[in-house]
Amino acid sequence: MALIGISIHILVWEKLPEWGTWFNALIAKLPNPLQTLYKQWRCAYCAGFWIALALHATTGFWTIPALASLPDYWGPLAPLVGRFLDALASAILILAGVITLGAVGLPAMKSYMMKEEFMKSLAVADAKLHERSQRAKSLRSIDSV
């Protein structure tokens, strides 16, 4: 469940806002309280908790299956307490996953940018070498005349 939660968090708070203007326009059309809620839920732990509750309700998945059957002394509150505790556990995994992906993503992005810069510099150097070679050939042909 945490992997799905991480995916939802990254999609809603990192990717959709970058994919054109339609998503941001949709958020702007929401009532102010919902816009504020969207902005405040950037926290992967906070959003992760609610994502986990929604996923549990829609899929029946449990991060900690033992929480599905709490002791009898919880009585009729057992399912609610189990879901609440499971959502807390899922939220911390979602937070850890988002932080880990961010930590891995930055060096990977820097590495990609450095490679692109290096490849461009090779292309420039190759063009300069070709230009020098052409000049040398033209100078040799002028000298031979």
C-alpha cells in the first residue's frame, strides 16, 4: 500500500502540476478551503495518512495485516482503530519513500545534467577540430598554387 501511496503523492504534488496548465487551473477553480488543503498537504506524512485511509477503504489493503483483527476489548471501535493505526504506519512509509526518492533523484538529475553538458562540450570540441582541419586543408591548397 505504501508504494501506491508514494506513487499517488508524487503524481498529485510533483508531476501533475508540471504537466501543462490544466491541473493547476483545476486546483485554482476549487473553493478556497480546498485550495488551502491541497497546498498544506504537500507534506508526505500528512497526505500519506489520508491517502492510506482512502486506499484502505477502496482496496482493503493493509500495511500491517495484524491490525485488521485487534483484541476484543476494543469492541466496535476495533476496525476504526485498526485503520487509523495502519494509516499512521503507511504514512511514515510514504514519507520515507518520498524522502528517499528525492534524495536519490537530485544526484541522478545532477549526473544527467553533467553528462548532457559533457556531450555538448564534446560536440563543440569536435566542431572546432573539424573547422581547424578544414582551414589547414584550405591553407595547404593555397600554398600549393
